[in-house]
Amino acid sequence: MNGNENELRGILEVMMYQEDDFRKSHDNSDPYSCQTTKIGRRERSLMVRWYFQMMECFELEQHSVHVAISMLDQCAVKQGSDLLQDTVKFQLAALACLYIAVKANETCPLSSQTMSDICHGVFSADEVEKSELETLMTLDWRIMSLPTASCFAEVFLKLLPQKLQK
């Protein structure tokens, strides 16, 4: 095993620990499967589709979208029915998650006014910024605390033998 492989295995171990730690400290059930909330898997799927449309429109990195989805899911787990009972609140949280992810990952982040314009003024720039702060507080300011599925895939691919990577 070479040094690079050891490093990748170490990264993988840390990512698995982070994932496991989050699961142990929160209810392991799918927050979108509860039949008593307005927001379910269908609404989440629509939001994910919208994220990818924004990625294409603004030429964002796919990783930014993955981070936004991860943050939205973490908020759904932590806030539960408070977030998933209110469609408007869910939409604003989703917008804030994308705003945060883009600010953290892109070289040219979008302004809160641009985010307001994206939703045709349904939410003001001030509301986007307020929701950003609420989201950050919900996540304890850990916007990259959970690895995304694409992070795992990237490490697994790097661990493949060279001849299989081609």
C-alpha cells in the first residue's frame, strides 16, 4: 500500500465516522417519509431537480448542488415537522442551502439579491440572508460536516487500481 492509498483510506475512515456520528445522534428515519407532513419525497425530488436546473443556468459545480442537498436533508432531520409542515419555509430553507453551498464552493458566488430574483421576488434578499443565518445555526455552522455521496464515490474511484480507472 502506497502513501496516497493510505491517505485515501484515512479520508474514507473520517468520512464514514462523520456519517455514522450524525446517524447516531439523530433519528435514523427518512424525514421525508412521514405521512403527516406536507413535504415528502416528491417535494424533495422537485427541489433537487430545481437545484440541478440552477446548476446548469449559473454554470455551478455539481459539488455545490450535492452540498446544498446534504444541508437541506440535515435541516429536515434536525428541524423535522417544523420545516416539513410549511411549504414556504421549506422553499426558503432550500434557497438558503443553495446560497450557502454556492458561497462556500464557487469562485463567483451568487448575491442574496440574485437569489431573490431567481424566485421572482417571492423571498427578498433580506429574507434569504436571514434564512442563511438560521440554516447555519441549525447546522451548528458545519456546512461541510457530512460527506456527500459524490465525495465517497470520488475516494472509491481513486482507490481503484489504475487499469480499472481507464
